[in-house]
Amino acid sequence: MRKACYRKNEFMGEGLRIKTMRFRGELSQGLFLPLAKFPEIPNPKVGDNVTDLLNIRKWDIPERVTSGGRQKGNKPHNIPTTDETRIQSKERYLEQLAGHPYYITTKMDGTSCTMYFKDGVFGVCGRNFEYAEPTEDEVKTNKGSPMWAYAYLHNLPEKLIKLGRNIAIQGEFCAPGIQKNRLKLHEPKLFIFDVVNLDTLEYMTLEDIRSIADKLGLDIAPVEEEADSFSYSLADMLEKARGKYSSGMNKEGIVVRSKENIGRYGSRISFKVINNDFLLKEED
């Protein structure tokens, strides 16, 4: 196991990485060992969370667009982080969504990007941080944030000001140099998958997303399916997540969202389903 799984890098430190693999023709996405192997757990009970005791961590390498761009600080205005729950972690979502209107979008493989307009101010953020607007020198030397460069190129500050609404558009920023550029793009592209009303912090409907994207001249994440009554099992979802981008490379998967607020505390249901073919061919 050490030969196949040992990893050491500046972000995760040193340890063994467990990931999707195929053994003897069967898909494996975890590792079972007897409790006797773990003296760190003195009195194990069903339901115990032993994550910290065993020093288990999620494999999470920070996404990098390029070395350009200065961080200004954390995302402002309580803008939500774009991080979907994987359905295997919350299978109850399938039951909650059953019988309700829904839609499915392709999960584009890039890096998270948020552009917002709030009370006359335009800003650009990555997954967790806001990027400072580049100086004239940074623009000339191409050392500013590529997301800001994209915003300038498509006149997004002016378009959002003209729109006159306090909103945050959130999407996947895909381009050469990001991840493995599985879309085989020759220039950056932003695929919107959410729009947040910054006055109420509520997510807008698919119809609103389409309307705003059209006014801004942007693409939305491809909608693969929308219907009035969800009825899929986990096995169905995993099969639907399979497929390829137009480039011919395995797509990362799909994202499923309810069209209504039917979750706990009056929220929508939203989750991702990762393509197992994508996971099997993923490289470190």
C-alpha cells in the first residue's frame, strides 16, 4: 500500500492517499480494516467520529489559476463558497428530492470564480479569497489576476453596473493552465452555475440564471436535463455522471439541483455526482 499510495507535498504533508482504484475488476473507493488495528480508539461505538483520532484528512490541493493576482482578503458580503456535497455523503438528498422539479448540469473542470456587484462596487473572487484589481503595471506585464483580465475583456464591470442589481455570479473558470484543461480551450471561459441575490443571500432560479447570463453575454454550465419529478437512485446518478466533454476527455461529473426550496431550513437541495471514469484516470 505504501508503494502505491505514499504522498508527500507542501500542502498535505506526508501520508497515504486513498483514492478511487480498480481491483480485480471491481471499483474501490475506500479501505476497510479491523478495529483491532487501531489502538487509538479505546472504546469504539457505532456513530463515533474518529477522523481526528486517526489523523484522517480530505485530499485537498489548492486550485491554482496562475501565479498572477494579489489576494485582497476573504470573500466579502457573506458570498457562499462554491463547494457541492458529494451525493455519497448525503444519500438522503435523493429521497428529499424525489417527486420534485430539478435540473442537472455538467460539472465543468476548472477553478471556482465569483464576480459580484454590491452597492456600486465590482469585485472578483476565487474559491475562498477576493483578488485585488490589478494596477496598470500589472495589466501591462500580464501579472494581474486572469479572472480580472477576463472581466475586463468582456466588460463585466460595466454590464453589472448597468444591470443595477446587487448580485454575485458564480461559475467555473476554465482555461489553458487550469487543472488539466480537459475542455481543450484555447482561451479562458466562464461557465455560470449560480447567481446569488446579495440583498437576501438567496440563490436565484435557473430561469434567472439564464436571463442574467444572456444579458452579460456569458455561458452557463450546460444543462443536461430538467424535469418536474426526480426519481433516480444512487446507481442511476452514477451512470448519469459518466460521459465526456466535447474535447473527448472524461467529464468530471454532474451537479443536481432542486428548482424549489425543499431542503432543511427552507433551502434548496444541491449535490454533485463525480464520474467514476474521471476518478479512475485522475493523476496526482
